Amino acid sequence: MITQSRMTEEEFMRLPHDGRKWELVDGEAREVPTSITDDMIVMNLGAMFKPYAQGRGYLTASQAGFRMMNGNVRCPDAAFTRKERFPGGKPPNTFADFAADLCIEIISPSEEPAEMRQKLIEYFSSGAQQVWHLFPEARRVLIYTSPLESQSYEADDEMNAGDLLPGFHCRVSELFELE
């Protein structure tokens, strides 16, 4: 019987930067579906969040890795992490040792519900305060405050980030306006 060795974080960090998004899951590099539209939504989120995040914490996009309690390295499509969570208030030049306070996943039709559920559990067990699932085709957002509690927001609904980004609010449809 041949067993395959687990990929180390160092090997994972050396994967080519070829435009694909990867996560380290159970010792294996896993490609995560993404698209130009996803990136446009992430950029839109960053522009919307920046005035509320400035001085409070850091915004990151899909290349930022967060080490989960179980050792997996997850890369939410967008995230916000309060400054005080980092030693000395400065982010490391490697993976964070916890989940971001706000983890945002843009859900594509090809993503498996079981995998998204697993990420949700990992994010919360590793310190996330909120997890957002964005569904671009339906123009809908699910905001989770725990693995078992969520609220659904439709295109015309107004939403906010609570205490994480005080003052931020928008209509769900604004998240998906890309022109």
C-alpha cells in the first residue's frame, strides 16, 4: 500500500501563483472555485468597507491564509480582522493563527454544500464572529453569527456588519453592482 505524505505549509506556500485559489485542507492543496466576477465583488466589498475598517483592522482578499484550529489553512474570498487580534497590532507575513472576525465566501454553483458547511464550522471554531455567504446569481446574502444561526437578506434588504464595522450598512443589491 502506498501512502501519500501530507503537504506541509512550506510546500503549500511554494505553490505557483498562477491565478488559481488554493486552500490547505487535511494536508492536501485544494483548488477553490473563483471567477473574475467573484474578484469584482471582492473589490467592491473592499471599497465599501474601507472607510469603516480604517484604523480598526485589516481587510484581506482571497490570497490571505488563516490557520484553523484543526490545522487547515482557509482563504476566505474577503475578510476583516480587528487590529487587536494580531500581536502588536500588526499582521504577520504568513498565515494568521485564527480565523478573521468576518469571513466572506462568494458561493458559486459548483461549490459543494458540505464543504461550505465544513468551512463555516472551522471559521467559528477558530474565532470568527460572523461569516457571510454571498450568492451573486440570487442576489442574496446569508449572515451567520454561529454555525447554527443565520439571517437571510434579499436584494432590496438593508444589511450591516454589526459591531465589527460600526456604521457600515448597504442594500444587498449594492454588493453585486459591478459597473
